[in-house]
Amino acid sequence: MHPAGHVEMFFSSGVFILDGGTSRQANRLLHLLQGAKIPVVPAALHNDAGVAGAAMVARASCASS
């Protein structure tokens, strides 16, 4: 089985997003997952994705109070 097949079986999602440090090195990794049946893309926000998500949760929490 192609390594991408293991990723697909484990996550069962419509898209696989490389985040954090892996998104910054996507050009080195994407070719390894070319056989995937789902799109594999680097995160647009790289390492800032977690911070942005936490800010969105905090904002929603404050708005509902």
C-alpha cells in the first residue's frame, strides 16, 4: 500500500492539511503523498493556525456571554 493510503485510512477526511513546521516544508513532503485519493495541502497560516483558532474560540465565547 502507498504511504498516502495509510494516511487516508487513519483520518478518513476530505482533505489532509499539513500544518505547523510541515506546512513550511510542504515542497519537500507533498511529492511523498502524491498517490493520495484526497487533496493534500499546506496550511495557509503555517504555525499561526493554532493561535488563530484559539482567538476565534475566545471571540465566540465572549460574544455568547
